[in-house]
Amino acid sequence: MSQFTSLKPILYTRALTDTVKFYTEVLGFVCLAFEEAWGWASLVKDDVELMFSSPNEHIPFDAPLFTGSFYIVTDKVDELWDAYKDKCKVCYEPESFDYEMREFAIYDNNGYLLQFGQEIKQENENI
């Protein structure tokens, strides 16, 4: 049976240059490829890769639509919060949840919701 090895979402945007700028300058991604003539860019930060594309002319597209969020797991959620909070629209500030994650959420320049979470390590007194 075949094995899935990665997921690289392609998100539509009509503001490709601004999107590359947001992800590189605000979030610290590296632009691997930017093909303006194709309307496509690929960005990476550590093990997270996202691609952005101008909408295909055959697909109706008025604005970015996505009914979920992109959840990025990190090892320093509070450090990222300090770096991002004043540079983008905030959905919610850092919070520790009962499901043992500390997380916050922001919106990118297109309105896509990006959540950043870190596992809360619980000390077990019985070990």
C-alpha cells in the first residue's frame, strides 16, 4: 500500500506578492519559489510548507474561503506570540486549554486563520 509523505496546501489569493511578503517578513517563512507569471509561490518554515496560487480562471473566486484553520505545532508558542501579536490581526491571545495545548490564533493578510499550539507538558508526580 502506498504511503502519504507530506501535505502541502495550495491556498488561493489575488494578492500573491503581498502574501509572500506577509509570510516572509511577518511570520519568518522562506520563499522557495515565486513564479509571478504562473501566479504561484512556495514558502517554507522548518517542516511547514505552504503554496499560494492565483485562482484558476475556471474556478469562481471572489475572496479566500476556508471553513477551517491551519494548526501549526511549535515548541515556543509564547515566543511566537511576542513576535507576531503586533504585526497581524489577532483572533485570540495565548491560552492554555484542558486538552493540554497552549495556543493562539491570528489571521494572515488574506483572512486565513492560522493557529499556533504547543503541547503543555504535565509533570507526573508518580514517576
